[in-house]
Amino acid sequence: MRLGYGGEEIDRYERALAHVFIDGPDGEIWAQQYMVAQGSARVYSFPDNRKCLDLLFAAEGRARLAGLGIWADPYYSTRAADRPADLLDRQGHYELVEGRVLLADQSGGRVYLNFGRFWKEDFTAVIEASALRLLQQTALIHQP
């Protein structure tokens, strides 16, 4: 077994922030990717450690589409943005919401992604200024 680090090595609780690699019969196994691919975990990252996210998100997407592990549990179901009433009782919970963005607007350092025509009634995702900076640093969004 070996540990790999991509940023901070210890968190504020003195836990190791490492990727775990285990020797398997067919070579080295990346434990995090294996767990995500089996549906035993979901992707979670830290701002300074995003180098492998594309591989983890791809594994999560395949597991989600196949309904493996946690993705078979209705708690983790993808919710439809065009049915905001179904989301009201899920406030404060982890949710995957899917839909078409009809309007994107920036105001006061935040970006609002509106999934319906009536922002007061429809589902809207808000990206805070700190998250926007992170997205700009990782080149996930274009800054004009």
C-alpha cells in the first residue's frame, strides 16, 4: 500500500488527506476510484486537491447510471429541476438536480442559474463568489 498526496497532507482534524493505492492481483488499485466506481462512495474534494476529479467524476457517473451501490437508493436519485415542488422538502440535503438552464445572471458577486422562467417559483442554483473564484482558478469557467 502507498499513499499519494495532491495538496494539503493533513486536515484540521489531523486526518491524512491522501489517495490510497493498494497492491492487487492485477496491479495497483486506486482505492478511492474503486469505491466510487462500485457505488460505495460519492466524490468529495478539497479546493487545493482537484487534479484527479475528472477520473473520479467519470467513475461516479458510470456508477450512477448503472444504479450501483448508493445510487440504487432513492435518497441519491437525480431530481428534476422542472419540478421544484418535489425539492422543497429536500432543502439542506445532498441533492443531484438535473435540468436545462434557461437564464444565467450575475449579481453582487453571485451567479444565478435559473432553471425556469419565474425565478421566485422555479429552481435556481446559486454559485457564491468564493466558488466562482475556485472555478476560475481551475479553468472550469471562462473569465472575460
